[in-house]
Amino acid sequence: MIIPAKPRVRSCDTVVVAAESSATGRTLFGKNSDRHPNEAQYLTLVPGAEHAPGTSVDCTFVSVPQVARTARVVGSRPWWMWGFEHGVNEHGVAMGNEALWSKLPPRLEAGLLGMDLLRLTLERSTTADEALECLLALVEEHGQSGPTNTVILESYDNGFVIADPSTAWLVQTAGRHWVAKRVTGVAAMSNLYTIGSDYTRISDGAVDEAVARGWFDPDAGTPFDFARAYGDEHLPDLDGCARRFDRSSHLLQELERSGRGLRLRDIHQVLRDLGDGPAEALRPGPRSEGAICMYAQDPAGSETAATIIAELDAAPELCRIGVSASAPRHAGLIQVWVDLDDFGTFEQPVDAAGADLWWETERLQRRIEAAFPAFAPIADSVFDRVNRRFFSLSQQPVGRSRDDRQAVFFEGEARHRAAVAQLTELFEELGPVLVEQGDADLRGDHLARLAALVETTTVERSAPVRERVLADAQRHSVRTA
């Protein structure tokens, strides 16, 4: 049963490096997808397809008209949803979304989620500019609504980062209104409105509605500021959001000022960042939802569930994509391509008997969290080595054979799973020797409380959970009407 709660602002971090600021002259994209700690996230392939006129596509809660042709897409999908948190299509277009909380009333009725909007857009676009037009049209026509969580009853508006090999856009929405800003240099987005009066484009009616609601005074003599007008600055935990945005922006700007051009490895380091405080503070605790590599502070919180980094190219075999399960601090990057046919244990298991890379990784990470000062340095060393192998392989020409690329994926999957298995065994055997009293989890019984909330995250459970979440939202709406 999910429960109503005042939204706590926490979720994802997305970074983008425009082509002119990257070492290779191609756009770099990266995202940490942060969701409820028990919300497994799986790599999902959507083949390209032709569709007959008049057909529709079933999204998480509603259906919308289908288009004639959809592109092949690989994306990261919260286990019970239809939509993606982030993904890349066959044309080298990448997208990630960010939860945003506006001053508009919550909308829990069945509709398109931000994750649905993202997947629909990737399936329907060949460039970043085309993706922008597609996304804006979907937002204006269908809006965005519906419960977004299996634990806390909440809905939110969305921000999006859209990129292709040469172009990138930031988009922030409030209901059916939006602003868009073309990216130059480097940019980050977290869970707060940051596009003010510096937008490139704005939706018709956005200013008028803000005036009508008393959020903007056109006689004040100041330019219209979308973030100030629509963003809800009174939500709890907004400071953690601001810390993450400031930190990711600062790290990107420092790298850009070096003048050497940013690389894929730089994007990964930003997404693994725990902050710049004293070493003892860089561990899961009461303020760890303010870190880019996020750990939940309680069972209703958020933490990083999946990561993507990409150096974009319009040719699928040349698009360099790395993905990791759970938080990137203690997970190995696995190289993928959009044209692969098999994602092994990274795919959502059909039933409980199937192997599950996400939960294998998450169980290890929780063991590390239980005694972070003792276990994290060891895991850091192992996964640093695993990821050096990824970056070494990703810079080598693999050839145009899909079989060759599939073999590289399987090698990365096996390398990550071996690291997870061996670290799990090591910590089980040496835990009593390594762990001291000061290593205890600062969040008390947090991990035990999480374990009590775990549910089966297989394909066969997805539809019943969607039905349950929507029914809870509808019952709440009736009670509060």
C-alpha cells in the first residue's frame, strides 16, 4: 500500500557536454537515475517497428495514438513502468528526465508519466531538434499526470535533457507549459527549476497563466523568469537538490576550464561523486540524498538505481554507451550498443527463477552500506579496476560485426558479476575482522526496514503493481475531493 506524503524533493542528476567542449567533438551525456531503494531498474530493448494507421501504444497507465515508424531504443526502465528513466536510440539521440515539483496542483489521475514521455520521444525522433519538437508536442497535447512511485503517493512535473552527437537541449515543464534552452559548453540538471529568463524558447500561454495565478507581475519591469514563477521553493529537502546541482555544475565547469576537452571518463567520475566534505561524511547518512551518487536516508527516500554514460554517434556501432546497475560507486560499467539483441541478466527476469543482475548488485551495495568505512575502500579499488577495463575496451575499435559487440557486452557482464560475487564472499568471511564499532550505518535500522519492504520485481508482477498504484491514487483522490 502506498501512502500520501508531502513531496520530498529528491531524484536524479543529468549532465551533458556539448560537442565543442568534448575531447572528441561529440556530445557526452550521463545520468544517475534515482528512485526508491527497492525499485529495481532493468535494461530494456525496444526494436524499431512499422505501425498500421489507427493503432495505439499502451504506456504505463494510458494509451496514446501510435506513429507510423518507431526507432530502436535501449533504455533503463523502473521495473513496473512502461517508460524509461534514460535511454539512447538507433540515431544517437539520448534523453534523461528529472522530477520537478511546480506550484501547480498535484495530478494523480491516469496520464503520461515523464518516463513515458521520454520513451515515446526516443522512439519517434532522429535528431535532438526533432526530439525537442516531439516532446513539446506530447506535453502540450497530453500533459503529464499519474502516480510515480510504489511507496509514496506522489506525482511530479519533469525536466529533460536531450542530446545527439552535435546538439543538446534542456527542457523544464510545468503541466502543459515548458521552457527550452540550447546547451553550450557544459550543463547539469537536478530536481529544481533552473531555467529562468535565459530560455531559448517558451510555450504559448506560460506567461499568461503565471500572471493569472499571481506568480508574475508584468508591471514590475523585470523579465519573465520561468523557474521563479513555476517552481515551488517551499518544498522540504530542496537544499539537497541545490547541493547536487551546484556540485555537478561545479565539477563540470572545473573540467571545462582545464581546456583539455572532457571525456567519457570525466562524466563517470562526476556521477560517482559523494561530495567534497570530510572523508567521514562521505558515507550513507542523514544527508546522503544530497550527494550526486545518492544513498537513501530512509525507506521513503531515493537513491541511485541505474547509471548511463554515452559518447553519442549517429552510427549505432560507433555510439559508446556504458551502463551500470544500482549506484555507480560500487558497480561495474558494461558496454552496450543499441543494435544488440541480448542483454543477459541485465534484463528484467520473467519470473522469480531468473538471474537478476540488478538485485545481485544491490544486495552487495547494501552489505557495503552496513559498514561503509570498512567495506567501501575495498569495493572502490575493485570496481576502479573493473571500470578501467571498460574504458580501455571502449576506446578500441570493435569492428562492425554485431556478434563482436555482443561478445564485448557479455564479457563486461561477466566481469561485473564476478566482482560482485567475490566481494560478497569476501565481506561475509572477513566482516567480523574488518568491521569496527564506528563503521555502523548512521541510519540505524534503515537497511532492515528496506528489506521488509522488498517485493518481487519480475515481469509477471509488473501489471498487478501498476493496477495497485493507480487504484491507491484513485482512492486517495476520491477521499480528498
